[in-house]
Amino acid sequence: MRKADRLNDIVHHLRRMHQAVTAQTLAEIFEVSHRTIYRDIQDLINSGVPILGEAGVGYVIDKKYHLPPIMFDADELEAIALGISMVSNWTDEKFAEKAQSAYKKIQATLPAPLINELHQISTFSAPSRYKIPWEVNFTEVRECIRRKHLVSFSYLDLNEQQSTRVVRPLALISFSPIWLLTGWCELRNAFRNFRLDRISEFTKLNTRYKDEKDKSLATYLKMIKEEENAASKSDGNCDC
């Protein structure tokens, strides 16, 4: 990675963080030495980037600091365009409109050579007859996740058993052509995944839940990763 790119990425990383980031963490992320990180941080400070650091604590950046316009390379633009076309074809109309709006804003900032790259993109997501419809409002589900609203709905499982659930919605996950709502189920007192196409009578409750570590998305993702690692080790010991 070029130093200029690394400096830019360090600023982006610090802006995303809500707490101090140590030099060791940055060195591991960017695969460089601690000494290189110290030099990079000093170069950024000398150039006017408002980074504060304290020994043993780490670095933080003033969130009011505005970055210069971001430039993309051809592959990054193609990845963005593919993601936007997938959003357009596999979510709902309102979210698709937001995706297209974002794409137009990106296009408006690009120099002429990169505009030409956009016209040569050859990776697409097309509409599919295999898309499984759902009756819930996709945008409403996203909003409940963002605002941390408890939700209630009727769920028909794969055994055709109906139940009423109260859930802390945590994420929407695509396993094309199926969308899953991942959340903490109050009925089962555990993480559960619910297929959108099997949810009915979806209702946003007035109650907003508070973050709890053992019921968070981060904990769920960590649990899934540990299960995958355990399965991988088990497969590795297989005599088949």
C-alpha cells in the first residue's frame, strides 16, 4: 500500500471509531511496524489533521474534521456499482431509490476519466424470478433496527407451526434469494433468524430496547464465527 493511501485510510479508520485506537491496533490493521504508525500519525498531525494521542491510551480524531473528496479507482467503482444494483434488485423500491441517489452523488464528484470507467463496467446484478416475495415493509424493518424498536410479528416456521414473537431486531442478512431478520427472540431467550417471507402481522412496538452486550449483534457475529471455526477444525480432523 502506498504511504499516501495508508495515511488516508488511517484517517478514515479513526473517524469511524468511537474510542481511542492504539498504535499496536493500527499496526496490525495496516500490517506495518509501530514505528511506521508513529511516523504516519506525526505526518498527519504536521499536515493539520486534528489527531490527539496519549501514551498507553491511543489516538482519537476530532470528528468535526472534514476529509477532502474521496477518489475511487476503477475496481472500487465497479464494486460500488455492483452493490447498488444488488440493492436495487433485491430489496424494496424505497431502498433502491436511496441506492440510486447515492450512486448519482458519487458520479457527480468523479473526474472525466473515471466517468468513462463507469461506462465500461461489466459486472451486474439482474432481476430474478427466484426472488422470494415478502409482505413486511423492508424499509420499516430497517428503521426498527436503526431506532432499536422492539417488534412483534407472527411467524410460520418450516414445520408450518405458527407462533407470535417479540424480537429485538439486530440485522437483515441476505442469503439470496432469502432475506433473514436476525434478532434476540424474547420467547426463546436466544438469538434467532427469521425468514422475511414467513413473517406476517409485523408491528413496531413503542418500546425501544437498550443495548446489552450479551444480546447484541457483535455478540451474535462472534458466536457465529466461533461456531464456524469449531466446524472447520472438526472437518480438518475428518478421516473421510
